Amino acid sequence: MSVPGHPRHQLDPVIHAPVRLSVMAALVGVDKAQFRTVRDAVEVSDSALSKAVARLEEAGYVAVAKNRDGRQPTTWLSLSPAGEAALTAHLSALSAITSSASHSASSVRPAPTAPAPAELEAATTS
């Protein structure tokens, strides 16, 4: 499905927040990951990760499973099929944006640079 206009309109606001995007990227290609492993990979506090995961779970992008390993509670995170699809679409939109930026930048002539002071001095003494 193609959305007309600028690709920024295809960005998913749920995913676009840096911590949430990082969490989803950390879950790509794994069946599940422990909460603490994702926390360490994304380099955030427990509370920041909990808040991000809650929002992603609410959107249906991440599944959360809690169990006990003996007396120790363990939280597992996994990317849902809807989350994988949303992340793929979001990354495609980012790619389209950066692609258009690269194209625009290559078609713009660089601004002239001012001569270095030594070049100015040599030009005035000759």
C-alpha cells in the first residue's frame, strides 16, 4: 500500500521514540530476550525500559511473559508479528527519507568556501 506525500507520514509514532525503536531493534531476529538483556543492550534504566515496553505492548508490537526461575522472577520480551511488520514499515519510511535527503544533497552545489588567511595574505602581497 502506498501513501502519497512525504515518507515522514508513514513513520509510526509509537516506534519513532528512540528508546522504543531501540527496544524493537534489539528484539529483531530473536525468539525472546530477557528484560535485563534488553535493558543492558539499549543502555537504559529499568524504569525507562518498563515505560517503553508498556507502550509497545499496548500497541501490540511486543509480547511480555513473566515467570519464575526458582524464587527469581524473570521477564521475557518478544517482538510480535504485528511489531515486526510495523518496524519494517517504519524502517522503510526512514530509508525513503534518508534516500531523498541523499539525493537532494548530491544535487545541491556546495557553497564556496572562504579562502584561508594564508591564501589571502599571499594574494595581497603579490
